[in-house]
Amino acid sequence: MELILASVASLLAGCIDAIVGGGGLILVPALFAIFPTTHPATLFGTNKGAAVWGTGIATVQYSRRVALPWHALGPAAATAAAGSLAGAWLVTVISPDFLRKVLPVVLLVVLLYTLAKKELGRTHAPRFSGRQEALAASAIGLLIGFYDGFFGPGTGSFFVFLFVRWLGYDFLHASAGAKLLNTATNLAALLLFTLKGHVWWHFALVMGVSNVVGSLLGTHLALKYGTGFVRVVFIAVVSALILKTGYDAFMR
């Protein structure tokens, strides 16, 4: 029964994550509810073991239909992985608890800015090109990759927002780029969790299949309905993240 529940949660997470990120909003709480006595590191590791397949497949699917700037996103994926490893190492030294009260506020600013700027992310007009674009994307990869390794909630949404706001991508291209970088951060974190023995592979692999199915569905919806649809889902996911992280920070 536990495997069935975890697999259903993984499918839903894969669908949401493929569209705009935020799959962890579904899968991580589900794992904690299904396995309440398990060490958190094992649940985080198992989550990464499942999620990495969905983000990887979503990246492939997007790359077939959306022109990705590989000259910029390739280096950005490398810096994102390096940042994730650094963040994961740091969390073994100091606690990330101080971020719990800051995160809902940051997410609220992102939401309000997106709502206020009605045309934000509706057209694809990159602000940089060549080396400048690679450096800007790599800076985003390093910053958010470090955050993902150190704390994590909302990583995909932060990637999307910064690609839209700073690089000038529309929401569809931003989501596609975010999937590549999120795959890199997931792989880096998964490597660390695996070396520490914190992955239930017998669960992660089955959940990974469900995550891929959800990812294929989410990618199909995003590509079919385009930037406007992705923007709506982005607003919904960020709103849900604000509620979830706000509750965790101030109500528990």
C-alpha cells in the first residue's frame, strides 16, 4: 500500500514539476506522511531518486519542441550541480532553519511581482546573447543550485522566475531551461544521498516510473497550451508554496 500511495504522489509531482517546477510540494509531504518514522535524509534521498527521472525526461521532451540556448544552459547546468553539492555539504555543517521564515516572504514578493507585471514572460525576448547569456545563466545556476542543495523548496519556481525576469525568456522557454538545471541539481544531490546510504532504491525506481508518466503528461500540457498556461500554473504553484512554507514557518 505504501508503494502505491508513493507512486501516485510521484505521478502527480512529475506532472506539476514538468510544467513549472514545485513537484516536491506534493511528493515530499506525501513521503513524510506515508513514512512518519523514517529519517528525513532517507525520504529526501528517495524523493531525488524518483524526481530525477521525471526532470530528465521533461528536459528531453522540451528540447525536441523548444529551441534551448545550449551554449548558456550547458555551463549553467554545471554550475547548478556544483552549487547543489556545496549546499548539500553546508547543510551537514549548519542548519538551514533560519530560511524557514524568510522563504514565504521571498515567494510572496515573486508572486506579487508576477501578478503586477501582466506581460512578464509572455514573449520570448532574451536580454543577453553569447558569453553574456552563458555567464548570467551560470550565475542563476550556481545561486539556485546552492539553495536547492542547502534547503530546496521552490527551486524550480525560482529557476523559472529568474529566467523570465533576468534573462528575458518567456515562461515556456524558462520552464524548459529550469528542467535541465533541476536535473543537474537533482543528480548532484542524489549522488550525495547515495554515497551516504540515504536512498531506498526499491521505492525510488518504481516511483521514478510514475514520475516519468506524470512528467510526460505535464510536458504535453505545457507544449500544447503554451506560455499563458505555464504562467497560470506558475502562479498557482507559487501561491501553494507560500501557504505551505508559511504554515511550516509560523504555525507549527
